[in-house]
Amino acid sequence: MNRERISFLFLNLGHLYDHMFMALYALVVVVLVKEFDQSYSALLPLSTPGFVAFGAGALPAGWLADRWSRPGMLIVFFIGIGAASIVTGLARTPFEIAGGLFAIGLFASIYHPVGIAMVVEGRERIGKPLGINGVFGNLGFSAAFLIAGAMLDYVNWRAAFIAPGLLAIATGFAYAGFARRGAVSAKEKPKAAGDLPDRATLIRIFALIAATTIFGGLIFHATTVSLPKVFDERLGALSTSALGIGSAAAAIFLIAAFTQIVVGHLIDNYRIRPVYLAVAGLQIPLYLLAIGLAGTPLLIVTLAFMMLVFGNIPINDAIVARNTAPAVRSRVYALKYVLTLTIGAVAVPMVAFLHAREGFDGLFVALAIFASGIVAAILLLLRERAVPAPAE
């Protein structure tokens, strides 16, 4: 395996860890309801500070990466998120858990502005690598639910944080040794001014990204945070253990993850606009169909809309990569992810609020509305000349 492939593997593992650590609490909280004798609606918001940090930390992380070192920031990410997870596993009170989740979110904020910029660095055709990297990110959810489910059933909730924390620290030291031996990919050549969109087009692109990021971020975080609890309430026999719930959620994320490779191939070879409209528009009837469903029908519909939720991810990243200069790309990704990840801090209390009042049917209605917002933004703001397919 050559150095470029090893470097790409570390980047993919980083994306897996990033979402794995942010997803652990979504299943652990189901057990903590009994541990602390509090309701789901009361304990779920403990993760809100972590999602705030997940978004707010992206901008300084991107700035440091552009000014200092992207590989250096990735080392900080691996070791820091592992240590923060171990601290969370040692927490004794809900307040301490919230503090640990905040630290996890802060270190998790490093990956997207740094790692995604490294994935597209030096590449002409970016759809496929973004899709592969996205698959690993979504595999992080599967890993989180399988690890947490097994630890909750056979050890305790603390092990669900401590075991993966130790693994991340070990990976960080491995990557540090690899980077020290010159593991960084070659820098891209700066784009000529004529290769970049004009100012009016850039404004429209960023307006598109802002709108779709807000609605897409609400959908992404609301679905990934709530899915274990949805299954806990509606899957019947499968929801009798933490591992059963985690396995069902992991299977959904595992299968749905590969949609990103398909979408990556499509945006490398076809016009983005119809692909984007299909990915966003098909979500609307699926969310409405999920209302009132339980058991196997719910599993089928959930798989369908999660495939589309994950399929959305590489599209905006490709739009950014095709319309920004390499020297500032980490900061542009940081701005995007500040918005999308901070939205996660809104999605968590929204899920808790809707669950307490309307159950998950109210959430499905809200998700259909958000998907409609993405479709409207695409129709109004996405013009194909703004995101031309790369030349062969």
C-alpha cells in the first residue's frame, strides 16, 4: 500500500471516529434514563453543549490548519477526542457527562474543516473520494451503536466511552509517526483567477450552501440522534436490549452509507442539479410515510430516507471544492461546518421537545418541511454553470 493510500485511510478513519464519538451518547442515553432516574427528554439535551462545540470549534480549527498544519491538527483530533471520551466515561453526574460531551464535541470539530480539505487536496475528480470518505463517516454511526450496545449489555455505559477512547489515542500516535515520515499529500496548484466563479456567482453559491446546510443539518442531526429511541419505541422484539437497538440502527447506517459512493459517481459524471433535486425531493414522501409506522415497515422506510440523508453529504462538499482556492479551503469548509454542526445544537432540543409533545410523528412532519426547504433552495439558487463537472 503506497503512502497516498495510507494517508487516505487515516483520513477515512478520522471521519469514522468523528461521527462515532458524537453518536455514542444517542444510544447510551437510552440506558441512562434508568441509571439517573430521569426522562429521555431531560437527559438528551446534555449533548447540546457538545454539538455547540462541534460547530463553533470548526472555524478556529480551519484557520489553524491553513496557517499551521493540517496533519498536525489531525493528530490533535485523534488524541484529543480519545482523551475526552475517556473523561466522559469517568463522569459521575449528569453535569459531568455534559462537560465530557462538550470536550468530545470540541475535538470532533477539528475533523471536517481539516480532513475534508485533505481528502480533496490535489484531486481533479472529487466525487468518488468524497463519497468513500463519507461512507467511513457514516460507518462511524454503525460502529458507535454496535460498540455502545455491546458495552451497555455486557459491561457498563462507562466502557462505551472508555474503550473507543483508548483506540483513538492509539490511532493518533500511529498517525503522528506516519506524518513525521512525510505522509502529507502534495499541495495543489493555486487556481487561476479565471478558474474561479465571479463574485455574483460566489454569493449565490454560498447562499445555496447556507440554505441547504441549515435544512440538511437539521435533518441529519435529528435523524441520527433520534433513531435509537425511535427503534426503542417502535421495533417491538428487536428493542428488548441495548445491543438489539444498536444493531438495528447500525445496520441501517451501514447500508445507507454506501449511497454516498453512488452519489459521488453521479456528480462526477452528470449534472449536479437533477441529482441534488432527486436526493432531496424523494425524502419528503418518505418522512410522511413514516408517520405511525412500526416494526418491519418502519425499518424499510427508515433505510430509504437515511440513504437519501447520507447521499446529500458529498454534494455540498463538492460544490465548495470546485469553487474555492486550495489556500483558503479549510476556512471555507470551516464556515460551512460551523453552520451545519451548530445546527446540531438546535436539532437536539428540537427532538426532545417534539418527542415530549407529539412523539416522533411530529418529528417526521418537521423533517418533511425541512426537505422541502432544500428543494426550494436548489430550484432558486443552483445554476449548473456554477458547478461544472471536472474535465477528464
